[in-house]
Amino acid sequence: LGKGLLRLRFLEERERLEKSLIDFFEAAWPYFDPAPYMPNWHLDAIAEHLEAVSRGKIKRLVVNIPPRHAKTLLCGVAWQAWVWAQKPNPDFPLMGPQAKFMYLSYGSTLSMDTATTARRLIQSPWYQRLWGDRVKLQSDQEAKTKFDTTAGGTRISSSFGGAVLGRGADIRIIDDPIKVDEADSEIVREQVIREYDETIKSRVTDPKSTAEVIIMHRVHELDLTGHILSDGDDDVVHLMLPAEFDVTRKCTTAIGWEDPRTEDGELLWPAKWGANELKPFKKLPYLWSGQYQQAPTPRGGGIIKYDAWQLWPGQNYPRCELVLGSLDTASTEKEQNDASALTIWGIFRDGQGSPKAILLYAWEGRLEINDLTILVGMLCSVEKR
């Protein structure tokens, strides 16, 4: 009776962890990180979207999140071990020990360290006790760059620019594809995008079921995330998690998830990254806007500081020498994409004859790119005023 009860508890625990990636992540944590596990809703959100990828509900996922928020441990370590722990099912080809992973990052050292951690978890007594009947690593595969399961699964780890020729995968994970200190280099950015477009995207086993996850903090407005989102592809799901909540950029995704924060400035992970911990980074505007707020500011911009802007007193605007409109259109009405924006500017001179700029009107909204009649009407109404 005692052995039967233990067997029942064993099966219940295994089933519980197989059903939930976030539960698996918490249970596995002590086997790859000595620090205490700190749960937070952002980890639940990432896990929910990774589960949707595994089950074929998301084909391409882009996650933007600040540094040091456990993204690599969840996406690059635990997710693979969880996928391999699943019982093979022909309806879910990305689930089971036969799944093939390709993990890429900006440097080979990070890729190798992450692969070593994943391998250590899979070979741990805890993991082998629960799923050793399904997941065994090939005894002749000791290289960090590649290791296989006896069921046909594999993990290939490399860097952008590394050797991936002739190799394919069911799931491609791209974790921070560019170093922060190289993000301002147009040459480096173009190399990353070119390799993604011309090499990485084709490294698949079955194009009908393959999946791709890009998880990174923003480092430039023309980084890989910017490149992918600018294409406006319908199969891309964008999970955007700024360190401080911005009510004008509330994230919602195609699987019905939305950012649970409601107050402007509400923190993402206050238990670990509170206001005091974030304060040093807020003093660096380009780093803060890109890596932490996921809204990179061009270094050529940002020259005019926020405190240089003032509200115009009264109702009578100055007589302007020049009035111009600037229209930045998006190509879709989808909520997860950027909105179209319209601004009307005037140039005038102050009492000393110095030129000044005034923002006369601003609008944003989501319209199809060919629905410009509304915007033209707005321009005409502003001109009459």
C-alpha cells in the first residue's frame, strides 16, 4: 500500500509539472540556481506564451524585457527541459524528447554557458527521477555546442556568425542577438539582420510546424526586434514588458493576455527591481528608454530635454512663419503594433528674434495604411483653425 501511494504521488507530481511550464520552472530552479526563487507575474506571462509556442498556437514570438529578469533561465534552460519531458504526441510535434532546438546569442560564451546549465538540469537526479524513462542524453555527445537525446532530439548552441550551416531545428531561440556596446554600429546591426534573414530563418526541419522565439531587451530602434515588427507579419506575437508601466503602450497579445498593470510608472518586478534598484539606470536616458522601457531613443535625438518644453500661456497662438505637418503611418490596425501618429508644428520668433518651435496639434490612432482620408481631413481642419 505504501509503495502504491508513493507511486501515485510520483505520477501526480510529474503530471502537474508537465501541464505547467511555470510550475516546472519553480520546481527545477534549485537544480540550476542557488539563489532563492522569486515568483512574479512577468515570469507567468513569458511561460504562458512559451507554452502557446510549444502547442502550435504561436509560430513566432518576440519578447522584450529588461536585463536580469530571468529570461535566459526560463527560455534558454527550463523551457527545453520541459518540452523534452512531455509525452510525444503527433498532434503536437514540438512537444517531446524528439524536439530539436537551436539556441543563438550574441556571443559563444553565453550560448555555451546556457547550454551547460540546461544539460546540468536534464542530468540532475531530480529530473532523471521524474523523466529519466523519456529523456536520456546520448552517451557519445559531450560537446557543449551540441547534445542529443536517444529519442532524436537535439540542442545546437552557437552565436550569430557561428557555424550553423547544414543544421536545422524545430524551435529556434534567439536570446539577445547583439551586444549592447555594439548596438550603435550600423555595420553590426546590419550583419545581425542579414544573418537572420538569409541564414537563421531557413534553419528549420519542417517549415509547417517550426517555431521561433526572440527574447531580448531593446538596444536600438533598428535592432532585430525593430526589423521584425516593421515587416508587420501577422504570425508575430509581441510580448513587450517595460520596467515601468506606460499607460500609452499597454501590451496585449493574440492569445488574450494583457499587461495587468494599471497605474502609470508601476514597476515590473518590484520585489527584486524596486525604485531604488532602478534609479541608477534612469540617469542614463538612452539605456533606460531602450533596455528598460523597450522604447529605444535614437542617440541623435533626445537632444531637446523634457524640461525645455513649456505649455503655451493663453489661447492665442503666436504668428508662425512656417506650419508643417508630420505623419508617421503604420500599416495595420492591430493593437499590438505601433499606432499611426500626426503632429502639426509651427515655427515663430520670440521677442529677441530667436526661432522657436511650437506643437500646435497631435493625434494618434490605428488605421489601415490606405485609409488616409480621415488624416487628410484632420490636416484641413487644423489649417482652417
